[in-house]
Amino acid sequence: MMRIVCAVALLVSGATALHAQAQVRLEDGRRGTYSELHEGLRLGAASGDSVAALLKVTRPLVLWRRVRAVLADKAPWNDAVLVLTRLAQLPKSAVSDSAAKLLKRIEAGTVQAPPARDPNDLTESLKTVVLASRRAAIGDAKLRDELLARAGTGRYGLSEAWTLGQLGAGTADSLAARFLAATSEGDKVRWLTLLSFSTDTALVPLLARVHAAPDSFAVPPRYGGRASDGLIWIGTRAAYKALGEARAVAKLRNVYADPALARGGYDFLANDSSAVISRTGRWIPEWLERLR
């Protein structure tokens, strides 16, 4: 089964006005399914097969045609996010140029969208396409330094967050070092949130420790879910195992016992646990059985 990854999620604390988008992955035997667009996404079901078919397309013209169909209300709105992410995986100059042109039109207010839809919701995905082209032009290391500098000043968005999550060149280590060195609450949350976009398995121990004891890292408990988000997105067997163990430790320590952290009649850890089933379609024990 092929692994499919799609663009960014989570509002990044400290960033300027952002629009929620999504991360999507279909299981490949090594990492669990993940989606904030679908409930129980999996291959063999209509939604899973549709996503898989869309994100296997390699011809930019076909993908741009789908974007135009979405804006014309002839295709599901979520398809635009999926297609633009696929385009970000095809860093050709023509793709970047087209994304930049559409972005300028949206910012100028000349793009029409279906009723109750806002074309501005696509701006971060379009910026991701542009960043993918820049990555191809200057390499991971230089782009990493550029994006880390932006993040350090708060001048970044979901496109930068998703792109950082895709980069090699020691990007995960750089983010972890900044998180550990941060002295203010805002900086701690910012770097932790950016860490949650990475699929680097080397981050599993750190994220597990943060989730089990956010107070030990000067992270307010209400942001401890950012660490579990990161573990679910990494999605390996080791990540799920670490998450389960971290929750057990947190429960024993009463880290998240404050009633103010409860939502909808459920405590923090219960809500955090439900994120696994809602985003991946299976509970942790099931993933431990399925993944190698």
C-alpha cells in the first residue's frame, strides 16, 4: 500500500492569520493512516480510493484542472488542498509560477469560490507549492535556515510549518534544539508545534517525554497535546507505543487532571486519546498489531 502525505494542519501558535488545512496519509505497513479531512480513511473504501487516485496523479495540467473545477464548484472543496499538496511534491518551475499567479489573484480578491467557501483558505497550500520549487532550487539546508529564521521572528505560516516537516539536512534536530533552548512560553509552544509536523522518527523519545511531563519542559499542560499530535503524525509502531506509555505516565502523575483542561464532558487525556481513532480510524492497540 502506498504512503500518501498531504499538506499542513494545526494552527501554529504565534503565527499570523492562518487557515486550517490538513495532513493526510494512507497506511503503508510502516506508518498508520492519518487524516483530519476524513473519518476512518483507508484504502478499499470509497473515500480512501478517491484520495489515493487523486494523489497518484503526476501531470500538473491534470491537477490544475481539478483546482479550477473546485473553484467552479464542480469538485469537492477538500480536493483543492489535496491537489495543491500533490503539486508541492512536483517542484517544477511552471507549477510554482502557476501557484504564484493564482496566489496573487486570490490576494487581489479576483478569484471566485463556491458559496460559503473562501479562496483565501487555499493561500497556504499555494505558498507550499512555491516553497517546494525553492527547495529544489537552493536545497534543504539553505531553505531550512531561511524558514527557521522566519519562525524565530514569528513571520511564518502553515506553508512554512509543513515544509519544515518535509526537510532533511538536520531540520528535526534544529527544531528540537530550539525547543529545548527556548525560555518563553510562546517560544516553547511555537517550536513544539513545528516539531509536530515532522515525521522524523528520531523525535519519538522527545515528544513522548514532553507529552508525559510537559511541566518538565516548561510547557503548559494545555499544549501537551501538540506532542501527541506529533507522535500520531509520525505514525510508526514505535511512535504509537511511546504515545501509549506516555499517556500512562501522565495519568499516573495527574499531569492533565485540571478540570479546566476538560472538553465536552471528557478529561484531557480522554479527548487526546479520541484523536487517534478520529484521525487514524483505529485505536493504538490495533496499530501496534498492524504495524511492523
